[in-house]
Amino acid sequence: MQIHQFSSEIWLGRPIEEVFAFFSDAANLDSITPPWLSFRTVTRQPIEMRAGTVIDYRLRVRGFPIWWRSKITEWEPPYHFRDEQVRGPYRLWIHAHRFQPRNGGTLVRDDVQYAVPFDWLLHKFIVRPDVERIFTYRADCLRRQFGNV
């Protein structure tokens, strides 16, 4: 299984507690996910975020309906949490979210390890560009949310 890495960083001009609180509310994921994915959280709200929390989502990937289940495997407010796909389109998806106070705001870092079925066919031309577009969209939403436009 070929494991790929993706990382992104964004600086937000707000305190770490405020930024982490935004990410701690699972409902906010819907608002920072591109509309072309038709993404929605289906787990009943409010969701208590902690290690062991399981969250279900529905989305469409290139028109195909997908159920995605993730589990919070690490929870260290306000500095870090990690979610892992339990069920979904990837063979592996581990997403570490890191938050660090910096220059009067918060540096948000996403580190993702992922693997896809039919890697040789799908990764370079479909999956990687999609992952990059999703995180670019997310960064734009976060800039607007926290006033970094």
C-alpha cells in the first residue's frame, strides 16, 4: 500500500482557544468543505468531541455517494487532535490537526497520511488534485471566518 503525505498551514489572526473551539465543533466542518462534495455530518448534533468520538458523514465524490465514518483518536485541547477514517473512500486516512500560538494569532497545520485503492490509476490525476483543492477551499473559508481576507 502506497502511503501519501499532504500538509498545509495557515496563520489565523485569532487566539488559539477561539480557533480550536471552531474546529472542536463538528458542525463547522460542513461549512469549510467545498460545496461540490455535498458534504454533511449525519451524526446527531451536538457531538461531544473527545478521544473515541465517532462521527458519520455523507458526501459525493465525483458524483458517487459515499458514507464516511471517522474516529477521534487523539484529543489534546487546544493544541492537537487527530481523526482517522474508520469507513470511507480511502484505504487509509489519518488527519492530524495542530494549533500553535504564533505572532498574536494561531498557526493551524494539517498533516494527512492517506492511501487510495488503485493508486497507480487514481492518485496523481484525481485524488491528489482533489485533496489540494479541498484544502485550498478550506483555507479560503478559514481566512473569511477569522478575518484574514
